Amino acid sequence: MATLRSLYKTDDRFELNSNFNVDYVIHYQIPPEESAKAEAAFVQLIEALTRVGLATEVRRGAGSSVLVFVKIASENLLKQQIYRYRVQDWLYGVRTSAPSKDLNTYFEDEPVVEAERLRLVYLLITKPKAEGGAGVTPRLGQWKWVSSVFPLHNHAFNRQWLKQWSQKYFLDENDINDIRDKFGEKVAFYFAFLQSYFQFLFFPAAFGFGAWLILGQFSTLYAIVNCLWCVSFFEYWKKKEVDLAVQWGVRGVSKIQHPRTEFEFERETRDPVTGELVKVFSPLKRLQRQLLQVPFAIACLLVLGTLIVSCFSIEIFISEVYNGPFKQYLVFLPTILLTIFMPTLTTILTNLAEKLTAHENYETQDSHQAAFVQKIFVINFIVSYFPIFLTAFVYVPFAKVLVPYLDVFQVTAQHFTTNGKLETKAFQMDPDRLKKQIIYFTVTAQVVNFLVEGIVPIVKRKVFKAVKEAHTEITQKNVHEEHKDPEEEAAFLARVRNEAELDEYDVTTDYREMVVQFGYLSLFSVIWPLTACSFLVNNWIEARADAMKIAISSKRPIPWRSDSIGPWLTSLGFLSWLGSLTSAAIVFIFSNDPYGPDGHPSNIKLWALLLSILFSEHLYLTVQFIVRYVIGTLDSPGLQKERAERFAMRKFHLEETLGEDFAESAAEANFTGGEKITKEALEEEARRASVSGQAVGPEQAFWQRQRGAAETIQIGRGLIADAVAENKTKV
Amino acid sequence: MATLRSLYKTDDRFELNSNFNVDYVIHYQIPPEESAKAEAAFVQLIEALTRVGLATEVRRGAGSSVLVFVKIASENLLKQQIYRYRVQDWLYGVRTSAPSKDLNTYFEDEPVVEAERLRLVYLLITKPKAEGGAGVTPRLGQWKWVSSVFPLHNHAFNRQWLKQWSQKYFLDENDINDIRDKFGEKVAFYFAFLQSYFQFLFFPAAFGFGAWLILGQFSTLYAIVNCLWCVSFFEYWKKKEVDLAVQWGVRGVSKIQHPRTEFEFERETRDPVTGELVKVFSPLKRLQRQLLQVPFAIACLLVLGTLIVSCFSIEIFISEVYNGPFKQYLVFLPTILLTIFMPTLTTILTNLAEKLTAHENYETQDSHQAAFVQKIFVINFIVSYFPIFLTAFVYVPFAKVLVPYLDVFQVTAQHFTTNGKLETKAFQMDPDRLKKQIIYFTVTAQVVNFLVEGIVPIVKRKVFKAVKEAHTEITQKNVHEEHKDPEEEAAFLARVRNEAELDEYDVTTDYREMVVQFGYLSLFSVIWPLTACSFLVNNWIEARADAMKIAISSKRPIPWRSDSIGPWLTSLGFLSWLGSLTSAAIVFIFSNDPYGPDGHPSNIKLWALLLSILFSEHLYLTVQFIVRYVIGTLDSPGLQKERAERFAMRKFHLEETLGEDFAESAAEANFTGGEKITKEALEEEARRASVSGQAVGPEQAFWQRQRGAAETIQIGRGLIADAVAENKTKV
């Protein structure tokens, strides 16, 4: 791997600054046991690529693999492709104006940006043959030896990017726009979201700090302000998202769907509209399959819930009941159990979620992704919040009732003690446990997570790389002379081989992290008002760490477009709403001493608890309604841009049809009307009718009684005089 | 007035079948005390109309008024206007394709329908001068003597319409489409809604009948099914509405806003985008004014609530406590009080709502209308549902606690009795009161309402007309000979004079009625499951009565467009949601005997009540989510139409740019790509580079190592062989 140092200290090495005009690299694995088949498929691969107009070069890869370098063969083909996709955008309403039909001047006016070029070449490589692509789908069917198709990093940009970001406190619009130009809107939306969230966090951080000093835990005021903030942020982001989409010219791209290659159709029918053959899968059948989500969610809850409850009980038993030997070691037992089992179970369930989503058999990538996100949200919800729910709503109110049941551990443990008698102490509920837990999840876990996500892969790869390099050194000797890397390419090829080994960047992981974090804030921050302060610090680092992750430890992502943060928006809304329920419940339960004299939670009046939840929820919904309305009335740069485009269009179109001068005023005055010479026109018409000598019907006669406005006025005055006279005679 | 008989028995009279090519009639009043001013304004009126290209004729009106007949002077102007509005539609995304620039052939392909013509002429008359209209705003400022601007009924159509509808059970799409062509989409949407609602009612009517027979009152099953039905209907209509809008080509017209003439701006600024002067009113200031809605709602609740509670108490006292003389008459006292005060108070509050809405000072007619609807919904909500809430949640559970306080009436009444002693009986709660009340609201009130709405105006006008005709007979004698109606026009003018006296049709009233009705069904039908049966019958008549109201007892409405039922949709959603709360509460309270042994409602466990409400509401929200998703997956004619249009556009556009054959396949195959002769192109490029003799940089060199696909394949095979060999040596 090009290490951070090698890449980002020496700026001037050619092989790091140039991509040799390569659009994509296809990493092709050759499994020794199937080399003949792989070779045949390789030939097909090159043929397929050539057929759609791509130029190819092949070079040796790391281990037993080859690297196929791909670029679009002629600029003309590129232009044609881009033109077509822009027409499509226009038809779907993504662009306001149709692309000009003169291709040559058109591309001078609206040049192709890097992300657009890369996106289209990727589509050309991966689209099915029937739709004009080469149909190369990595790791699938005939292409199972294609391990990845990836663009090359623009290291000059990356270097600049990381340097800039590490030196500034706030990211601005240009920073996000740069990301958009290089990595596409999908990634840019993540950073825009992160940035908006970061800025919004200043308020709860400051207010939370104040509340921590003055109000303490479980403050009703803090809960209300926090809920208000959640609503505001959520609604703000919904508007901001649309605005960004307009500014980036991608509003509505989510309507243009990329078909999923893995989609299995039941039958083909002719579309009544277009006459094309369309692949159909019964939506009812899919609905049935989607119902499997219910048992899936229950399974998640049971599996993960059991683990969490068990560890929780053990922990309580050891820390608050048990008083025997090895206590100082045994307290780590639940943590160890969790660390072992939780990732395992999560992985198993995530795989299950993937299978389930595949089974639901969506036509498009977006709907597949959304369905998958829904499922992993369930898993994450349980893993992240269930322990706190357990403490807040079971342990604290019912501890004294439930702890005696922990005797089961005592009995078990007695088998292992020599004297058959376990040393215990009287159970004492730890009133700070809830706060400690929140601090663990919002501070410790975030730090741990940062380390796992940011540092571990780098270390891991360093080790792997050392091993691999030693290996490659040896193999290099066996390569035929003609296949050795040419000197001027050697460094570049080494870099590409490294990039081929990197992980693919998945923006979903990063979104998930942020959404889960937002959940802690909305659901539980009333327990520890400093939560937002911790997140503020964390997210400043997070943005830089994510940038580094993309630039250094991932393959360059395919620059997909997107007009929203997609399915995560629903999750955010859900957490924000749920916050109104949990906050109310927590404040109600904890702000007074919940225990009656006998230690039972009799002081908690169920009806009052329910009433406060009900009240809080509906207050939340009302506030949401108002905030939505208020935000809806505000203007924004995106809306202004849209208006400007529409105005330009209107002027242009009217100019073409009705002449320039006229159009100017018409466009301004919102479609003025009026023919100047109407009186003459009218009289002319009348004259024509009388000249033609036709019998004048009652209808024509009706309109010819008063010739022009002057006569109408004259007669009208007569009628008015009549009416007045009439009135006088009556008086 | 042209009575039903005169209009609809004799089909062949010319003056009833022809509108003399009149587009609009302006009814101009001449108040005797200001006749000079009115005369001057009349001259301005004719001049203003002529200036924008309208032809005018003036005739004597009824009483001291004149009728100005208006038609568009030249077909050319009409075409220009229509062209411009269609361009606007296209720019706002209402039309998929831009109007063709060749005006002559264009109008042959897409002819002008009656509603479109009338709408544009109306806009020409009423739009501000700055925007190219005549700026005539009835009853406002300089035009205060213009009492109305209305199109003439198409009686031939009306006759046919009423005849057809009275003879069929179900309205179909064509019936609605006819209304759309004549009265515009706004009215058509009402009838489409009514029709969908009517069809949907069959299910709750049948199920309700079954429930009434088998399950009885307060059935949990009925409540659940009813809620499900409400959700389904609401979500169905939301989809249907979009679908209709697409089919009618009006999807998105709500974005094209008509400015409100009464809008008062704070300042004018230049729009940064278009450079036009725009009138600005601070949205924050408006928000402050909108906050007045809260005291308004409270005032409504207090005023109407006090009246309702008073009458309610009196009624209970008289019917269930009082046992003295005149009881048989006194029972009518509350009804009389309600009949007198309720309409008065409602009118006052509606006027207040109108003033408040005007004070909120909206820029556009739509937002003004929506804000007004919101306020009258509050009034209607209280008037319609408060009495039932009172019975269900106050009277029944707390009667025994509260009735003793009714002593106040006893004390009052004792003053009026001679012997100073009031005959009373022991209070006995009427367990059927709730059911009786529901039956009153859902049957009796609907019938009464039908009479008030349908029959009374006809009778009223007949009486007025008799009086007026006698009067007109006399005045006719004083009219100058030249101003007397020409014989061939006399009948037509009489008809127009009658139409000028009719009320304006307001679709809001009809919507309100239906929405309130839907509310009874969603909120309270669990009390009396036959509710839907009653509504089914009522709505069959309602549709015909409304048609008659439009055709016979109203001026022809201006054919406005619309893409939705607008603000009523929100009200429907609100009622549907609230139904989940009230149904749960009613079922919970009434399905068991709510009284403890002492008569106090101690049997009602508050926590259980709240829990059942909370549960029911969230079940509702979940079901809504699912139904929305399921309905979202279904295809519909509107969506198909949209797809077809997009496909046609795509094909057309690609044809123009890329040639016909190519476009055919491209449009079908979703933008296929591929240049056939890429290998040659590539080699050509390489040759050119070497011929030009330039120094070949490493980038060019990289792409010239393998000339064409064949060489790439050959080298690739070599590399693969290497890799395999390597592996073998290792083994």
C-alpha cells in the first residue's frame, strides 16, 4: 500500500500524480485450479469491453491475478453517452432544460466533470448487454473471477483535501462541492449531512453544558428543548437535502433507477405503453416475503436480547451481589462475553438480513439498499439502545423485585467454590448505573469505534503488506522478461496493485454510525446532558477520519448520484419521534424517587406515566407540524436557483416563438396579454361579415348592435340614465 | 328564474340552447345615489376590457343594473393566450412536452376545450393590469359596482347531465370527465371524491349492518375494521387524486399560483433571480398573525362550547330531572335555543375567520383558501362533534357526579312557578342517549341539511322572483324605446338576468359537508354501526342534489383547475387518525359497565384507558405505514400515462438528434451505447499519434503497448500462464 507517508509527503512523483488516463481498473483473479476457465472468461471479458467501445490494456496483478486497464476509446462515444444520459435526466425532470441538439457547442457550454465521466464509464462496463453495456458484474456468474471494478484515486486531489481539512475548524460549501466533483453526490451527501449535524450540535452542546451545571439530570426543561432541537434538525435537514439536490442538479435522480442484476423475474410481459419486454415479479409475492421481516425482527430481539440480558444479569450479580474471590477479574466477564458474542451474532444476523433482502428480490438497486438498511437498522437499534432501555425501564424501577431471581447464578457459582458457600453482599442498586452506561455508549464506545474503524485497518494492512511484499519479491523472479513492469510504469503499477487490495468504501457504515449517535442524543441525552459535547468533539474527528478512510484505506468509490440521504432519513425521523416518548418516560420515572417505603416501585403511577408519554408525543407531533410549516415558508438558494432556471427557460422559449422584444416583457410580467389594435380588428370582422352578405344569425346580430367600445359606452350611459330616472320616478 | 320545468322540459327553445357566443357576463350595479361615479367607472370598465382585446356589448339588467357581455375579440388573441399558458404549464412540469412552435397546426392537434377558454378569458378580465389583464376585481376598489363576473350555463349540457345522473346508480369516469370539461378540474375533483367515497362506503355499510346484527354496539372488532377502512380510504384517495391529476393533465398545477388581488405588500424588492419587482410581506410577521389562530380556536371552543353545554344541561334537566307542567313543550327549548343561536354564532365566527385570514395577508389565492378552510374546520369540528364528545366522555361517565349541579336550573325555574316548588323526578341516566345523538347527527341532521341546502333556496328564490317580476313589469314601461330588448334576444336576456341573480357556487361548502360526514364515521360509528348505511343512501342523493345545485340554483362556476382536494385532505387525515383515539376510548369506556357500586365511574381504570388509546393510536400509525407502502407499489392508469408520455418524448428527442433507426432501439433499450468500429478507431488514433511524430509521453506509451483487443488477449493469456506456472512451482 502507498502509505500515508509515501503518498502525502513527496508531492512530485509522477506515478502518484497521474492516472495514465485510466478510467477503470478491473482486477481479475486467476484461481490456479480453474485457470483454463478463467482464461476463457478473460478473453470474453476483453471482447465484451471492446464491443462497447472501451480500450483495454492488461498488466500483471499482485499474486495470481491480472489487472485490466480500461478507458473509453473515443471522446465521441463519451459525448454520445453523456448526451443520452442528460436527455434522460431532462425527461425525468432532473434537468430543467433539454440538452442542445448541437453536440459540439453543447459540450463547450456544459463540460463533462470527472464524476460524470467515471459514472458513465462504469455503467458502460456493468450494464446488461441488452441495454448496451458490457454486462460485467463482479463476482457473479460468468464474471465470478472479476474481483472488482474500480476507478483510480486522484492522489493530487486527495493530498490537498486531507491537508485542507486537517487545518480548518469548519467545512464550507466548497469543501463539499469538491467531494461531489470527485466522488459523486452520494458520498458528498454524507459529508454534507455530517457537516450540518456538526453545526447543529453546537446548540445542544452549549445548552447541555448549561443544563449539566444548573439543571442536573432528568430535567423536564432539557427534555423539551432537546426534543425541539431534534425536530428542528430533522426538518432543517429535510429542507437542506432538497436544496443541495437542486444546487447540484440532481433533484429527482432517485427516480432514475439502476436495475439490479440479481433480480429474478417470474415472467416477461410486453409493457402496454412502450411495447418493451419488461421483467415482472409479483408485488404480492414480494409483500409476502417482506412479511418475513417481522419474524426477523423478533429473532433479532430474542437472540441479541438474550445475550444482553444475560450479560447484564451476570454483571449485576458480580458487581452488586457477589463478594467472593477473583471479583476484580470476574467483573470483566460480561464485557468479554459481549466482545466475543456480540460481533459474531451481529455478523450472523447481518448476513441473514442480506439473504432476506436478496430473497425479497427487488428490481432496482435503490429499493434493495433501502430494504437492507431497514433491517440493519433493527439490528443496530437493539444492539445500541436495548441495554439502556433495560437499565432505565427494568433495572432501576424493578431491581429490588427482580434481583432475588439472580440466585440462579449463586447456585451455579456454588458448584465451583471449594467451601460450597458463596460470599455475597446485600444488594444495593447503583443509582448511577444509568449515567455510567450512557457515558460508556457516548464517549468510550465512540473512541473505541474510532480506533477500530480508523487505526486497526491501517495496522492490519501494514502487517499483511509486509507479508505480501516478501512473497511478491520472490514471484517477481519467475515472471517472463516480457511481462516485467516497464520501468516508467513500475511505480504506477505498484500503486494500482495496492489500490486493488483496498476495501471498498461503503457509505452505509458511516451513515449508520451517525444515525445511531443521533439516537443516543434524542432518546437518552436527558440522562446525561453532556452527551452533545462529546459528540461535537467526536464528529469533528469523524469527518477527518472518514475523509482519510476514503482517500487512503479504501478503493476510490464509484461516483454514484443521489438526491437524499435515502432510507436513513426515515430512521432519523423515527428516532427523533421515539425520543419524545423515552424522554418523557425517563423524566417521569427518575425525577422523583420512584420507590415506595417497601422498595417496590409503587410511587410510579402508571396512568400518570402514560399520560405524560401521550402528552409528550402529541406535543412533539404538533411542534413538528409547526416547524415544518415555518421551514416551508423560508426561501433557500436551491429554490432560487430553480426559479432562475425556470425564468431563463420561459424567456428563451417565448423568444423563439413570439420574438425577442415581446418575450422580454412577457417573461417579466408573467404572461401579459393584449392585442393593441382590437377595436379595428373588431370592426374589420364586422365589416367582413356584412360584406360577405350572408344572412346574419341572431348570434352575429347580437354582437353587431354596438360597433366598438365607444358605442357600447354611449348605449351604456343611456341605460344608466334610464335606471336613474326610473329610480327618481319611484321616489 | 328559469325554473326547472321551463328549462328542462322544453328542449328546443333557441335562447336556452345558445349562449350567443358570450364568454362572460359582467353584472354592473348602478346605485342611484352614486350614479355619476358609477357611470364614470362604467366607461373605465369598457375601456379596460377593450384594451386587453375583449369585445363588449351592453344590455339592460334587472333593477338598476346593466349587463356587460364580453367575448374575446379575435381567435388569434385567444390562441396566443392559450399558447402562453400552455408554455407556462410545461415549464412548471404540468405538461410533459413543450407546445409546438407552429401555432396553426398546434391547435389542430390540441384543440381548446370549453373550460380552458373560459378560464383564460376570466384571467384576462381579472388579472392586474401590470400582468396584462384588465384588472377587474368584483366588489373591490374602483370596481365596487361590478357585482359579479360569470360565464353562462351550457343548458343543453346541464339538461343532459341531470337526466343521465338521475337514471343511473353509479357514476363512471366519463361522467366525471364531462364535468371536468364544462366546470373545470376543481369541481370535477369534488365529484370524483364524492364518487370514490360513495363506492368505498359499501364496505362499512355492509360490515356495519352485519356488526349491528351480530356484534352490537361498542364492538372492538368493529372499531378495528372501521379504523382499517378509514386508513385504506384515505390512502386510496391520496393515490387516486394523483392519478386523476395525471390523467387530466393537471398534476402540479397547484404550483402555479394565482396572486391574490387583496394582498398588501410591505415593500417591493427586485428579485435577485429575474430582476422583476416583487411584492414582499415578511413571513415572520405573517407567522405572528397566524398565531392568532390559537386564541381564535380557544374563542370558538368557549363560545360554541358554552352554548352547547348550556343547551345540553337544560335538556338533561328538563328531560331527565324536571317533571313539572309544560314538560312536553319545554323539551323543545334547547332545540329552539340551538336553532336560534348556533347559526348566528357560527356566522359571526366564520366572519371572524374570514377577517383573520385576510389579516394573515397571503400572496396567493390557494394559500388564502387553505388558511380559511383550516379555520372553518375548527368551527365545524366543534359544532359537529363537541356534543357527542360531551355525551360520551362527560355525561355518561360522570353524570351521577355532575347532575346535582344542575340544581341551578331548579332554583331559576322556581322563580317562575307559582307554588314555589318544582316537580322533579330522581335523575336516571339515559343509557341510549349517545346512540340517539349519533342517529340524530347521522340521519336526521343529514336530511334536514339536504332540505335546507336543496329545497329552501329554490322556494326562497321563487318567492323573491314573484316579487321582482311584478316590479320589473312596471319598470319595463319606463324604458326608452331604443333600450327595450330586441325580440330575438328577449328570452335570452331574461335568462341571463335570472342567472345573474343566482348564488355563486362554492365547492368548499360541499367538501365541508362530506369531510364532516367522514368524521362521524371515523370518530363515532362504533356507537351505531349503521352509520355508514345512512351515509350511503345520503350520498347517492347528495351527488344528484349537488349537480342540481350547480346546474339550476347557482351561477356557472369559473372553471378553475386543481390537482387535489387541497386543504381538505389534511382534515380527512386528521379525522381518520383521531378516530383511532376516540374509537379506542369509547369501546373501552362503554364495553364494560363503567360504574362502581356507588355510581361513581370508579370501574374505569385510567391507566388502562390511556394504554388502550396509546396502543390503538400506534397500531393505527403502523397500519397506515403498511397500507401506504402497499398502495405505493401498485400501478395505476395515471402512472402508465406518465410513463407513456415520457417514452414518446424520449423517442422523439433522440430521433431528432441521432436519427430515426437508432432512436427506436435506443428509446426501447433504455439508452444503449456502443460504437461499432472501435478497434479501427483506436488503431487510427494510435497511428495518428505516431505519424505526428510527437514525443510519446508515458501516458500515451501506456495505452500503445497493446494494439487492440487481440493483443490484449494475447498478452493477458501470457500473464495467466505465468501466474499458473508460478503457482505450480510453489506447489
